[in-house]
Amino acid sequence: MVSLKELIEEPYPNFADDPEERLIVSGVSWQSYENLLAKLEDNSHYRITYLDEILEIVSPSQKHETVKSRIGFLLEFYFYKKKIKHKPMGSTTVKNRLKKAGAEPDECYCIGEPKDIPDLAIEVTITSGNIKKLETYLRLGVKEVWFWKNGGFSLYYLREEVPSRFAETYGYEQVQGSVLIPSLNIGFLTECVLIPDQIDACEKFEEGIAR
């Protein structure tokens, strides 16, 4: 397994032996985290999460990237067809030094006006990790988080007015539909994400949202 030192000081490591390699390192200072971000600034292959001096680096698999791209494609198509004002932010690094948290969602969006912090973050999970993603997003102030795992979505919305009711999920309530995009049928979106062919998926999705 490659070390954090190798990641910062050496050329990009080869993760080819494992299509979804995951590295978790504890005791990482904020400055080391910043150094790593600078080192990998021009390499979009990795996803980096930081929380309380624990660093997680994921090298996504082809399956991971296919799913995340399909979700982003269909969601932006939906925004366009429904004339929903938004700002796509991709895998932008979102961080807060004072709260010792940083993340790079697979996809993220501002809904409505552009903001520094996305309203919606989407995480595609092929293998499990140890970073507490909801706690990370709570500290960053992201309102809604979608997780894709095992062929389906789990949605969480931040209930800032009653965080104690959802302590186990760090102030987020698990919801059946998006609070930010209430008109979107999550079950239908899921069905279309699972269609193997991109054109077939788009045609079915377009037909369904036009009803």
C-alpha cells in the first residue's frame, strides 16, 4: 500500500492492481492535507476526504466513474428540462480548516444561486470506507447528501432546527425524496441509472419526466 509520504513526495502512484484502491491515514496535519491537495491539483482521478486528522484517499474504479457520470448526466438533464437554476460543481474540493473537514464529492451542485458551498453532494460508494461522510458534510454545511450504494440511493437532509433528533446521522434526516428537488422521482431516477446503455437511459428518463 502506498504511503501518504509517497503521495506527497513521489510521482503519482499506480493503483492499477486494485480498481478501487483505498488509503486511510491517521494523524495527518491540516498542512499535510493542503500539501496533498496541491500535489494532486491537476489529477482528478483521486477523491480525498479529511476529518479530524484522518485522511481517506480513493482511486475510483471504472464502475464507480460510470455510475457517477450517469447520475450527473441525468440530473443535469433534469435541471435543464425543468428549468431549475443550478450550478454544477463536479468534484470540487470543499474544506473548512477551523472545523478540520474537507471533502471531494463525486458530484455536487448549488441549487438556485451560486454559493461557495454546494447545497447537494452525491457520493457513489462501491467499497466502504472509515471516514464518517455525514459528519464531514455537516461541518461543511452541505444541506443534502445522496449516497449511491448497492444499486440504489439513500438520501439525507440536514435538519438544522432539530439536530438532536438525528444525532446518529449527525443532524441529517434520512428522507425518501429530495427536499431540494421535490419534483424529482428518485425511484425513477434510480431505474434509469441502472439501464446499461446511456442512450436508452436518457430516452427513458426524458420520456418519464415529460409525463
